[in-house]
Amino acid sequence: MRIVLLGAPGSGKGTQAKLMVEKLNIPHISTGDLLRGAIAAKTELGLAAKEVMDRGDLVSDEIVLGMLKDRVTQDDAENGFILDGFPRNVAQAEMLENLLSELDMALDHALLIQVDPDEVVARIAKRAEIEGRTDDTEEVVRNRLNVYAQQTAPVADFYQEQDIVTEILGKGSIEDVQARIQAILRF
Ligand code: AMP
């Protein structure tokens, strides 16, 4: 099963993806995690990406697509994957479509996790305390939410045209949201 998770920063995509992995036995591929890995490894790419990420802007499509391509072509992704944080704009959605069709693959589901903006801000503030991410400060979060509204929200429309979008209510406990996802995917 090939799944894309959509939703604002702080909507719980990463948390839900980790729970889905346990059941579905397919990898969770987060472009944010791949980029943070490159930063931690102090690669040239990581150093270039860090400045952009610390502002809350999007890293270039070419860099992210390159990382994604390397990851989805690994053996463990042969039977599917859960994408989290990609695509972030319509150009990336088109690039993903091209990449998957080259590999003779297609997406099965785009799950859009819907959370109130106030809830998102509260969740990110909590995450900032726990994880200490440098892009979880108030000012940067505000920019990330703007970037989401302007560039990422249209990705849902892109998949709506393909009729693969399901909206998931992101309210309630982590388990509540997971149960809604499992009901949709029937696992
Ligand atoms: P995330 O962990 O998904 O919240 O991503 C953290 C940051 O990494 C974002 O604010 C962007 O700067 C960068 N990033 C992650 N995924 C992408 C992507 N698909 N395209 C561009 N930038 C990305």
C-alpha cells in the first residue's frame, strides 16, 4: 500500500505514521527526518538545507526529490510506504507521480489529517519542549503554517482530482486518530 499523509505542521502525521508502520510493515518515509539526518551527518546537502529549514521555508524540490528517490527505491519500500512531509507543493506532487510511474507504481491513498489551527500551535509548543527542534520556535512556526496554507494545502486538491483523498479528523487522542485511519485503510 502506498500512502501519502497530508496535514499542517503539528497535525500528527509523524506520530500516526509510526503507529501505521507497526501494522502495515511498510516503511515510514519522512523527508523532514531525511533532511535532519543529513544535517546531523554534516553533509554538504544538510548544511545547505539547515538554513532554509531554520527559517521554516521549503528546501529546493531538486534536493528533496533526490533524497526521496534514493529512499523509495530501497528494497524495504518495494511493497509500499507511508510518505510524511512529501509532497509539499504541487510541483513535488507532479514529480512524485512521474517517479512512481517510472517505477510502475501508483499511490493508493492520500490521507488529510484535519486539525484546528489553535490545536496545531499548542502541539508544536509541546513538541518544542520535548524534541528541541530549531524550527519549532513561535516565529518560525508561524511561517511554516503560512507556507503550508499557500504551497501545501493545494496538494490535497491535486489528489482530490484523482479521487484518492480521505479526510481524517485529527481531534482527540493519538489512539482515536489512529483508529480512524485504520477504519479507512481496513487493517
Ligand atoms: P517536517 O519534519 O516535515 O515538518 O519538515 C521540516 C522542514 O524540512 C520543513 O519546514 C522544510 O524546511 C523541510 N522539508 C521537509 N520536507 C520537505 C519537502 N518535501 N520539500 C521541501 N522542504 C521540506
